[in-house]
Amino acid sequence: MSRTLSSRSALGALLAVALVGAGCSSAESTPAPPTYDASDAVQARVLPQLAATGEDVEAADEAAWVVDATVADVEAGTAVTLVAETGDGEWETVSEAETDDEGHVALTSREDGELHVVVGDGDDAIGAAVDTADAPEAGFTDDFDEDTVDEADGPWATRDQGYIGVRTCSRASADAAEVADGVLRLSVLEDPDRRGDECQLPGRRKKFPFRLNGHVGTEGSYAFTYGFAAARIKTQAARGQHSAFWMQAAGGQQPGGPEKGGAEIDVMEYFGDDHPEGGLTSFTYFLDEAGEKKTLGGWLPDVDELGDDWASEYHVFSVEWTPEEYVFRIDGRVTQRIEGETSGRPEFLILSLLSSDYELPRFNGELPEHMDVDWARVWETGPS
């Protein structure tokens, strides 16, 4: 099923170009595209609009396109530029980054249309041309301009979870999910129905207030199989709860491996600032033939290189899901790649700020805590 909701009006001025891994290059503009030798050594493709850092809300349509490129036979740290035609008809370098050990690089552009990936300069320059028209088209977008949570015609519904399992001290509640000013705000707050009561975890003396969690999903209204899923999120700061953007198989997981039985795909989880492991994870879970739970993925290494402003600025967290792999990205930059058999079942979207029992002893904030979602979007590709 494909569903598109209203988009927010374009901002009066575009945000600064979001770059991945390297700073912006302000090369002089020229009236013509760059000159280079087209080379098979430069392979590039345009991904959807998966990059948009910043403090303010903005429409999903204003996010930056991501160009995924690979340059053969170059050293790590080789500079690669992306050149685009700006609104005034001039060609400018809009992004610059350096290759990794395998020659991969991610570049971004707020300009659409024809783009040129260039390596080297002068007579030695080689490159390739791509076009944003070749990127997948969005099939689901929610900019949260309207309240689409727990509404008859809205895709999001509060999930049924309360005081059980790994969250005996918390439950999901519609009171912890609010749409206002173009943002879905998910919260952890004290449960007013149990004010004065305290939850005690087994083996621990300390007691905790019972909590409400913001926990919504598109189960029963929207699901897809293969493609890109992304959400622009500003996380909570404190530990003791975790922001999450994830997916589960429609109808529930079944034994038999991910292709047959589906999977849980945790695009991102953030466990708070100053976490000893950095705080960010990407996982996938599935049931094998015997019904045993299998886990792939883990904590993201070198989180400080990705950013340290998760609670003060929005970032786009995304997954590219194909039959052969999951590729997780933050603002277009690959953070983790899990290769092998993937879910072959339709998956629905989930956004949540959850306080699990194992986190509560590490709570170092003040209730309420908040996770803000600027938009959520899916580009369906099918198995190809």
C-alpha cells in the first residue's frame, strides 16, 4: 500500500548544504558543467533525499539528495566533489568528501537535476554524471503538518503495550504522542493514573514512578517490502529511555529465517548522551528454523565522528533494504551494513521513546523527556 500525506511549505531560505564526512567547498561558480573524462572507474548512483541536519523543522522535500559513489584504485582520503547547477544557472561544487578504504564516498546536494561526480582536476579529472530523476520516488510521506496519530484517516496509531515484558514500569499511551507545529513529539512522562505509586524492579531497592511512553506505528495502515525508509529525528538527551525508529513484520514474525518469517529492523536506537558505548545502535532480529531469536548489528563505532548533537539538532536516520542486505545511514553516510538474507515480508513503521526496565537505574534526566520527529518517509523499490 502506498500513501502520501501533505508536505510542509518550502522554507523561505534553504538550509546550508548538509555534507557527509567533510566540510563544504566553496568553489567558484562557472557557466558550464565541469570538464572531465567520463570513466568507468567512477561508479555513482543517486539515492533519495536522506540528508538534512539542523535545529529547525523543514519539509521532507527540502532534504538533500545523496549520491553514493565508488572510485576504483584510489587511496583512502582521495577528495571527491559533487557539482550541481544552482538556481541562478551557475555550476558550483555543492559537496566534497573523501573516500574510505574501499573507495566509497557519500555526497549531498540540495539542488536537483543533473549532478557530476568529479575526482582530480585539470587534464587528470575523471568523473561520472547522474541525475536526481533516477532516484526512487517517495510512496509514503508524513510531514506531520496535521495530526495523523490515532485519527480515523491517519496512518499512525498508539501501540498496545503496557506494564508487561521488559517494560513493567511503563506503558504506551496516546497522551505521550502529540503533533504540533509540524512535529510529532513522543514523550516519557509520569503516569497520572498511578501518581503516588512506585514501581520496584526485582533485586533493586530504588523505586521509580510509573511512566507513559510515546509509541506509535503504521501497523494495519501502511507496510512495504524493500526500499528506503527514513525519519528526521531529534532525540532525547538523558539516559533511562531510548529514542527509536524501527520496523516489524506485518502479522508478526514467524520461524523460518528472515525471508520467510520477517524480521525486526531497528534503523536507529539512541540511549542518551554520555553513554559508554556512544549511545547509537542499529540491529535486526529474526527467528531461525527452530524459532530461536538471532541478532545482527550492534553499537555504532566512532559515534563522535558522526555527531554529538543528537538531542539539539535533527538528523535523518535511514535504512536501504534489499533482498541481499540492510544499509544503515545517518544523513546519507553509511554507518553499518548487514549482508545476507533479509526480511521478505511487508514491514510497518514504528516511532517510539521507550523506558525499558533495564534502563531505569541509569535515568539521569527529568521527566518529561522528549523525542521529536520532523518527518517520516518511504521510497519503495521492490526486490530490484
